[in-house]
Amino acid sequence: MKNILIAARTETACKAYAEMLDSSVFRVTEMTDAGAIRFLDLSSYSAALFSLPLADENGLALIEELHQRYDTPLGVIIKPDIPDRLLKRLVSANAYILKKPVSHSNLILAAELLSSFSDNNADMKEKIKELERKNSEIKLMARAKLILMQTRGLTEDEAHTQILHRAMNEQMSLDAVCKEIIREIRG
């Protein structure tokens, strides 16, 4: 189930948009107040759709703030005659823009598309985290090998083999062995 925020000027508008979405796919939160939206943790939503203006403000500043604070994809439903300067602000905030009136199929497509961006973003963050972890391991191994080469006169291959053997013999991870070698030499 995908959590989605729908914000509009009135509760009636929120309900109308929410009813267009399949309740077995989307868990919808409806809001009309930009002030209250600012207190939400948007990271728990896979997407947010805003029909501008909202009840208490035009919503542009809110969209810009949310873009700065969260990775949650934002969709904005706007009047077709919005001035170019306002449209540029929405584009700068990476908002997916839909012009009123929004058809049922376009709203579903937007919600699905924005949610898939959220899923892809989460996957990419995990991949980045894994790559950072591997990079850290490689750097640690390189430092430990360099220390062994400098202090014990080993070649790089000999230092690498010694680290591997020590990890096997002491039943420790390579990271733990490398950290121990670095600690031992630093004294």
C-alpha cells in the first residue's frame, strides 16, 4: 500500500481526488491547510499531490519548502492560466505539473508515476549506501596493507594474504582485522 498525501483548497476537492485513486493501492491522507502540512513528516509518503491554491495560501512557498526538506515526489495541479514566473518556480522545485481539469486517468497516472519515483529513489539510496560501505572497506583494506608494507617490508600481495589469513584464523571480518592492524601500529 502506497501512502499518498492529497492537499487542496477544500475537503470536497480532496475527497474528489482521493476517490479517483484505488483504495487498495493508495492510502490517502487529505489536507487543506498548508500550515498543518508543514508539520507532517513527508518522508512517510510515497508521493504528495497538491491542488493549488490551498485554503490558507497559494502553496508555491510550501512546495518549495517541501522540495528542500524531503525526497518525496511532489505533484501539483494548477489552473491552465498560471503565469510563467510561477510555473518556473514549480519546475525549479521538481514538481510534476498537471493542469486543471485533471482527468481520472491522468490523476491515476500521476500518482503511479510519482510513487514509482519514490520507490526508485529508495532503491538508489540503498545502492548508494552499499557502495559507500564497500568504498569504506576498500579504503580500510588499502590503509592496513600500506601499514603492513611500510612496517614489515611486505609486498602488497603478501600484505593482502596476511590480512586474509588473519581474518580466517581469528574468525574475524576483514574490516575488524584491518582496524586492528591500524590500531596496533598507531599504538
